[in-house]
Amino acid sequence: MLQTLSEVQALDLELDALATERGQTPPALTAARQSERALRADLQTRRAELNALRQRLNENELELASLQERRKKAAESALRAATGKEASQYQNQELQFATRLQELEEDTMPLLEEQESRQAAVDELQAKVDALQPEVEALEEDERARVAMLDERSRELTRRRAALAAGVPATLLKQYEQVRKARRGLGVVPVTEGGTCGGCNVRLPIFVVQKVRKGQGVTRCPSCGRLLWSSNG
């Protein structure tokens, strides 16, 4: 039974290794994902900045249109004024609107240049994302194939383990699984030729070694508690 249990453990260890391998993303894919995330985050930030700038430009354009209309009306009102005083008031209004128009136009020109620069930066980042996308997709496809292969191997080993474990008494199997969980994957270990535990390397008492080698029941290491077995038993 212990020989069979050791074969079960060999499969368990292989399943552990497959699970570990499955959880390890290839470095190339990890790097590509990180690059894509960084580019997309930068692109999102730049787009938000560009949209904020566009909003500001839209506000300026609306104000410019309003000022031009008010300046025009002030000029027309000055021409229709009944008195010189009234005409002077409208002319002053027109001058104020013209001054504000000039200030706003001077403020808007750098914003237009900045918009062009920010748009170029957004376009450049988008081009980098577009260029990286096929590489990421290819790596993702390779990863799916790798995981599928590992999963198929795991299913095959699981079936083999179940068939082997069916030949081990349920109480012994449960004891093995408990010890294996507590002892980093090794629940059953051989007694070495030198009479030491194959798990913790502690020298075993002679009577323990003899009992294991004679196959007299289930024996555990006095030091680590692992189940002991011998190919000579």
C-alpha cells in the first residue's frame, strides 16, 4: 500500500509543479501587458488634458462671439444716438469690448498652439498602442494555448491519481494527505540505505527501520511525522 501511496505522491508532486507552472505568466507577456497598461494610462491622461483644453477653447470662442456681437451693437447704437453724450457712452462700451476681444484673442492663440501639440502627443501614443496590440494579442493566444496544454496534462494526471488512490485504504489516504499538506508536499518518504528519514534526514531508531523494511504496518518518522516506506518492505 505504501508503494502505491508513494506513486500517488509522485503524481501529486507533478500536479503541484503543473499548478505552479500554470500560475507563472511568461515574462514576455507580463512585459507586454505592463507596456500596454502604461501606454493606455498615459493616453487616457493626455486625452483628458486635451479635452479640458478644448473645453477652455470652446468657452473662449463663445465669449469671443458674444463680445463681437456686443461690440457691433454698441457701434450701431453710437451711430443712432440722439445726443453726443449718449454716443460717447456707446463708444466707450465699444472700446471696452474691443479691448477685451484683443485680450481674449491673445489668450486664445497659445491655446490653439498647445491644442495642436497635445493632439500630436495623443496621436503618437495611440499609434504606439495600435502597434503593440497585435504583439499582445499573439502573446495572449500563446498563453491560452500553454494553459490549455497544462490543464489537459493536469486532467490526465488527476485521472491516473484517482485510479491509483482507489487502491489505497481511505484512512491511510486521508492520513497521507494531512501529513503532505503539513509537510510541504511530502507525506510519505523512503527510509534511506543509511537508515535516515527521506524527508527530514534525521537518523531513525533501528527498530523503526526494521519495522518499515519488514512492512509491519504504517510507521511514521518520530521527528517529522511523515509516513515511512521502504522498497525492500
